[in-house]
Amino acid sequence: MSAIDQIRLLQEPAAQAIGWALLQFVWQGALVGALSAVALFALRRSAADVRYVVATIGLTLMLTMPVVTAVQSWRAMTADAGAAVAAAQQLVAGESHSADVPPAALTIVQSAGTLDGSGYQGAGDSAVLTTPWVRIAVLAWLLGVALLTVRLMAGWLWVQKLRSRGTSPAPEV
């Protein structure tokens, strides 16, 4: 198991949905960017306000597409996780045969911490299968957000320092 696999936050369905949205946005953003570029090229002799509207629509689509993808992925993952956990509980309780159980449920049962007579104890609803690329994408995105936040704060502090440098009180006159 790698160090990235040890980070519990990256195992949550919300983090996985963000990761899938980031990976899906690579082609979605390229498609919207290409369509916007073609539209702007076709409208190069049009009025500036028309080109502005086309560019604004393209940027708005680029803003909303990852959000919509993340919400849809999160809903699908939580529904799949709930069904897989329920199937795993049936498998553990002996109410189902392994041929009737989805592969995700078998993985949950195989990776379970402890099992007792009351049912399944283990990963719970967040037991969703992920690929390493999704976890890496989320981790890289979070590190990028943190780095850019620190850069923004450093710039703000620098500007605050510049505001008071070389100033003196106004004369009484």
C-alpha cells in the first residue's frame, strides 16, 4: 500500500467524486475550449460584445461542468456504495451466494476489518473502489490550492507592507 492509499480523506466518496470530476474535466475543458475558439474565430469580425458573450458562455461552461460532474459522480458513488455494503452484509449473514453479489461487495467483505454475528463492520458507506489516479489527482489539486492560497496571502501581506512604507503623517496645515 502506498502513502497515498493511507490518507483516509482521499477514500471518501466526496473526494473521489472531485477526483473523477478533475480527470473528466481534462477532456471536457478541452472540448469547450476548442468549441469556444472555433466560435470566436468565426466571429472575429463581429462586434466585441458578441465575442464577449461567446467567451463568457465558454468560461461559464468550464466553471459548471466539473461541478455537475462531481455531483453526479458523488450521487452514483454513494448509491453504489450503499448497495455494495448491503450486499456485503447479506453475504456475511449467509443470506446470499457469492455469484449473486456485485464485485464491489466481495471486495468490501475481503477487505473488512472484523466480522461478527451482528453483520459487517469495516469500511462502511465510504467503501468505494477507486483508482490511484483519482487519489493522485485530488491530492495534486489540494496541494495546488494550498500553494496558490499561500502565494495569494503572501502577495496580500506584501501589498499591506507597501501601503505603509515611506509614508509620514500629513502636516497640520
